[in-house]
Amino acid sequence: MSGQVRARREFLRSAGLGAAVLAAGRLAAAEQAKRPNILFIMSDDHAAHAIGAYGSRINKTPQIDRLAKEGMRLANCFCTNSICTPSRATILTGKYSHKNGCRAFNRFDNSQQTFPRLLQKAGYHTGVVGKWHLHVEPVGFDVWSVLPGQGAYFDPVMLEPGGRKKQKGYVTDIITEKAIEFLKRRPKDRPFCLLYHHKAPHDNFEYDRKHAHLYADADVPEPEGLFDDYANRGEAVKRVTQKIGMRHTLYRRQTAGLTGRARKKKQYQIYIKSYLRCVASIDDNVGRVLDWLDREGLSDNTIVIYTSDQGFFLGEHGLYDKRFMYEESLRVPFLVRYPREVKAGSVSDAMVLNVDFAQTLLDYAGVPAPGDMQGRSARPVLAGKTPGDWRTSMYYRYWLHMPHFRVAAHYGVRTRRYKLIYYYGRPMGTPGARRETTPPEWELFDLQKDPREMNNVYADPAYAETVKELKAELARLRKKLDDTDDGDASSR
């Protein structure tokens, strides 16, 4: 018996994963090689509505769209906490923020079980290149080269097992080159799992010279809600400072001589053009990797996923950034190509969450998920066979009360038609949160009648029964997920 097989069996016994998994450990190397490769591509803050396959009216992404044409687009994929570090921790662990320990920007506990760690133990060659943002060295990877913190757009330093290495060039190109290098050097007798993570299009939205000409001769269409006056909304969104056109936020120097609507319009154009130029570089580089897989004959047996760590406001509600439970921030893109199981050109409206990603990938790899993961494998959804008992509601919680843009901590429930949000207005001991409190308040949106979330109907008597039902569903989800701290809304 080889040392690798012996070590794997010992891991499986210590993990208590059962006889079925031990049997899987006896797979011959040839059988293991038949398991799918995994290429998990994730950008930072790439809104679904800035992708052609999602009907973007402001840009085109032909390379990313290849995954939709050759695979499936999830129309209702959501994050559970719209902020970078918590989202990444959720994706790795298959657990909500209160269970994986990353409620905000605190250090990730890398002794936890993660899907790359499990895949590595099961014989996968694993790697991560690009943005990591978990404030600790990666564990569970045979190869890793990651940005420290947010990293730089130009000439970035990369952290690797041998230390810090400065790279020359534009970060999106560099990360792609490292991804292709990983693929070229991988062991050919083992399946691989590569996390290929872009920094872009995170602020400060620094684009490269190659894409600087884009949108130079025309304005990008403005979203309908750019000049939102926040009538019929709660105080939470009125109070925040992540608003385009405010004097202390975006592009002060470039718009110093402007006021009012003219200032907002100018700031929007600078912002959105910079953002979309960053996206264009991602799109080109994703195409490079897809072309490489095609040339090497790996496309048929490689699961390729394109997603983002969360959504992003592109001027809707007059906002940029994320954090809120509003649709633009909550929704994430999820495109998957796997010719052996996923029908080309298919679309699913099933509600899939980033807490499901880990279990989904483990399922494809034939590795049982630990019992403490809180998601569910979306493999049947991606095969076009959504189970009858698939979720019809989801739970969201943003923990980081007030330090960034004065966004209040909140949680809520989203169903197919409604969204109920509770701003509980307290820090709850979250690392980095401010100690101040804000008055608790509710928002309810009827997404069927009001898809842009412009009219809070919480106090409308016509929705009284709906409010009651949604509060009950919110309480049920919180109990099920064991998120029952004293932010409980039952008495408010």
C-alpha cells in the first residue's frame, strides 16, 4: 500500500466519514484520473448585471459568456453576507459567517475543514492563485501564490511558500499566467482543482493601458435608479455614504467644479467606465484559460465555474459598493460548464447560495461532505433536475455595523416574491463594528410588483399577513442555521 493511500485512509477514519468513503479510497489511480477536474474562477465585486449572459445593457463579456452558451446560467444565485472575507470563508467551508468565524474582516481560522483540503486529501492536485483576502496563509493547496490583503493592480507582490515575490505587470494578466502555469505543471495522473481568483474589478478600479480606450467616445447608459431620492425607504439607505455624487466619496478632484445632478452624472461615468475596463481585462484572460483547456483536450472533463464573491451596485439606488441585501448586492453570477452533465445553453431559476458551492464541488469529486456544512449540493440543479424539496427561501446577514459607509448591520429573508430586511442596529461584538446603535427598522419589498426595490411596503396593511408569514420564515431559518444571538427580531 502506498504512503499516499495509507495517509488518505487515515484521514478519512479520523474525519469519521464512514465506510463508503473508505471504499472510495481504494480507487485505482486510473479510476481517480477519471474524476472531473475543477477550475473555479472568482472575481471580486463583479456584478451579474455587468455580464452579457445576464442581459447586461452596459457591456459585453464574450469570453465569460462562452460558459453560459456551453453550460448553465444560474439566474438566482445569492451570497449570504455581501462582503469579501466572509463570502470567501463561506465558499471554502460551506458554512455561514457565524459558523466559520468570519463575520467581518477578521482572520480566517485555517484549521477548519475546507473543500480544497478535502479534495487534496482525496488525491486532487490543488492550487489557488490570485486574491485570497483571508489574512492567513492558504492551507489545503499543493501550489499557492496569492495577493497580500487587497493586493495592487500594477506590479503586485505575491505571497508564496518561499516568501514574498514582486511581479511585473498588470495583476489580471499575472494571475492568469500563474493559473496557466499551474495547469501546465500539474501531475497528469491526478485530477486538479484550481481556484483562479481575480482582484478585479474591486476598487480602486485601476484598468490597464490595453483597455483604456474602451467607452472613450460614448457615455455608458445610466441605471434607472441613479437619482433615487429614497422616498418610501427606511433610514438605513438614506444614512449611508456609498453614494455616487457625495463630496467625500468618488472622484473628488475630477468633479470638484460640479454640483448636484451634473456632479453625480460625471462621477458615474468615471466610475462605470473604470469598472468595465477592469471587467474587460478579466474577460480577455478568462478566454485565454478556456482556450488553453480546449487546446489540451481538457474541456470535456473539467468543471469550469465563473462567479464573484458578492454582487455590486453600479449606480442603482445611486450607490456603489455592496453590503446591502438589495438585489444588486445580494445576487452573484454563477456560470458553469461541464459537458458530461450540464446541458449547453441551459438556465435554472433555482435558488442557489454560495454556502452550497463547497458541497457541490465535493459531490462532483465523489467526496462526501462533512455533516457540519450548511449548504446543499447543487449538482442535480446543474443537471436540470431540481429536487422537489429545493429551497424556496434564503437567509442573509451583514454583520459589520457602521464602520464602512455607515451601513447598519441587518439580516433578512428572501423568497421568490418577497424580501424582508431587519436592520437591528447593534454591533453584536462583531470585529471592527462600531459601538454606536441605530434605531431598528424593517423593510419589505414585493419583488414581483417592485423588482427595483423602490417601495417599502412593510407598513402597508395589505401586506400584514405577508409580514407575519415572512417573520415566521425568518425565525425558522435562523433556528435551523443556529443563528440565534440576541439580535433576534421577535420582540421588535
